[in-house]
Amino acid sequence: MSFIIWRCGFDTGQPTRTFIKTPWDLFLAIANIQNNFNLLFQKFLVINLNNSVNFAIVGAGRRSKSYLRLIDSFSDRASLVAVCDPLDNVLKWWRKNFPDIRTFKNYQKMLDAEGFDSVIITSPLFVHAEQAIQALERDYNVLSEVPASYTLEEAWRLVDAAKNSNALYMMNENYCYMRYNMMVLNMVTQGVFGEITYAEGGYIHDVRHLKLTESGKLTWRGKLAKICGGNPYPTHATGPVSLWSGINRTDKIVQLTGFMSKHRSLAKYVEENFGSEHPGSKEDFWKLGDSTLTVLVTESGVLINIRVDTSSARPHNMTHYHLQGTEASYISSRYRGEKALIWINGRSPGKSPGDASWENLEKYIDEFEHPKWKRFRKLAIEFGHGGGDFLGFLDFLNGILNNEKPMIDVYDAVTWSALTPLSIKSIEKGNKPIEFPDFKK
């Protein structure tokens, strides 16, 4: 069965036909109708109407589909012209569904091709830095998935490449752009918290099922768990609290100490699902423990505690945050339905010490909502990671078209990513404090 959807073109005002033969055709047609409506608003998001951005994506698997939708939502200012992936079945999907988008199996050949000015990196994390460096050296703008780098040597090379390039680099740490995280940042900026003294972030998400394929082979997440004896995935937990604490702005990290628990849960999962003959059923197969803690000390004396746990059996808490200042305290919600809490000295009920009581953060949303969320909330919530995908992409797009500095620069990217190699070093040395490098030197 097939049918036709008629819709009015946004730019031409003329009716166009969309032939529907498959469920995928229907999905695209509905998305186009929604996008035409959204463009009425998005015309005002990117001020420069004389230029557009042509994107290429490297790593064209599952995560790339989110960027496909983002780019399509800004179809008057952005287009996707090329994708690159080493897997034939991935490229086959793109050729079938988007025959006008060029496909490449080799990254160097894609970079040699013409017709695009910006690269989105959604490859496995081990190659993020190298692919970004190669693109920056050719003056392609780069939007990278997290983390920016895996080793310190990569981090330094990435900084040099960004400094020497005429192009823009940004790591898309979408958790920084989530609604409450930006609201707390706005409150910090307005002095609500007074002087920051302590912060913590947590990314607690059981992804053991994503560390192995159905046949028991290791995915990139599994390979990471096999070789990483430290904080494996630091930026979701570290990014927001770093911005709140003024890292790379008014303060800097000077010391790191890493801790790691025993490794039990991943081996148990492998044995239960793939049998005791699978090498991953042995605990010594994995270097990554169930939980890691990374303790940071800043130059001004702020203490920051980062927990990352991707193996423990429990409901997830991927957005755990706490911020303490001399005048206010914030605790994020722990599970769906729980309220984020705030206490503000002189405004919230009670006194401290004494009968101080928490309040729902939502009470202050009208007063302290971040300006970007006030302006773009209805659009942002249609996209992933609590709207963070949309606002992060918009930040990058405005950086290219309007020369606006994104909230996250290369120094933030390598600072947050450096928790992995530095925590490994600290743990290997018996939890010894490690001096934190100053990437701005």
C-alpha cells in the first residue's frame, strides 16, 4: 500500500507531494511537516542569513541520526552532504535512504573531497582527537562527541591544532546545555550561591549490555572497560560542575586524585549471559572497576568529586549533581518524578544552622531560567538529552555563522577529558595526588 501527503513548502509557499510507501517514508514526511513549522521560529535563531554550513559526519551509526535530525531542522542554514563509516552495512543504509548524501569508507578521502566546511565526529571515543586534529589542520570546523581525547598527548596536540587552525572547534557536551544545569549556571552568575566551595557530579548508568554484542564480542565500550583502569567517561559529570565552579574562567584545577572500586558486576553479567567460558566472565579480564571517584582541587580551594559507574546493577542516575556555595545549595533529582532541590539563604524557609528546608527548584524558574532556555524551550525539548542536543548544536552553528564564542571551547574539552588518563595514573600510583596540567600555558 502507498499514499501521498501534500504539504506546503516553507520557502516557496507551493504545495509539494511526498509519496509514502514504507514506515521510514512516513517518518520522514512527518518530520518534514514538523520542520516546516519549526522553521517559522528557527529563522530567528541564526542571525546571519547570508551563509550556510555544509556538514560531513564521520561515524555514521546510531548517534549520527540525532545530528541528521538537527541539521534537517535547520535546513535553511545547514545541510548534510557527506558521511563516513568503515562498516558497509552502515553506508548501505545511508545510500538507500539518502542517495544524495555522499558516502565514504575512508576518512582521509572524505577530507580530501570538496563541498563541506564542517565535520561532526560521532566515531568511537578512541579516535575523536585524531580525527578532530586532521580536520582542524585542513581548516574544517569540528563538532566532536565526548570525550575530546583519551590520552594527555592527544589533548595537547588537539589544543595546538585548534590554536593554529582558522576553523572552530567545539566538544558537544550536551549535559551542560540541559535546562536545570543552565539555570544553576545562571544563578551562579547572578551571585545566588555566593562563593562556591564544593561540587559533585555523577554519571551512574548501567550500560553492560552495550559493552558486548549479541554474539559476545566487545564493542568500543567493552574495549574501554578492558583497558581503562580509571575514570572511563568523565565529561557528562564534570562539564556542568566545572562551568558552575568557573574552571578555565575564574579558577582552574590544580590537583587530581583517582580511586576505583573492585570489578565485579561486568564479569558477573558476562557469565550470566555468555557463560563461564567467555573470557570476560573472569574478573581479571577487565581493568575498569564498578565505580570510580575522581577528586579535584582547584586553585581557589573548591573541592569537586566526580563519580562514574557504568556497570553496577541499579536504576540509572545519569545526571547527578550537587553544588554548595556560601549562600545556597543545590541537589539534582535522583530519579524520574523526584524534584530538584534548592536552598537559598534569606529566601528559602528556615535558617542554617537551624530549621532550613529544601524547596523545589521549579519555584525559581521564572526568575532564574537561563535566557537561552527562555527563548528556545519549545524547540529544545523536541530533541534529545533534555534539549541539550539542540542548544549545543545551535551554539556551534552560531559560532560558525556569527562568530559567537561557544560555551565550551577546546580548553574545556581537554580539561574535562583529561580526567581519564590522570585518574589512571593516580590509581596506578596507589591513589597518589597528581598535578593537573594547565592547558592554557
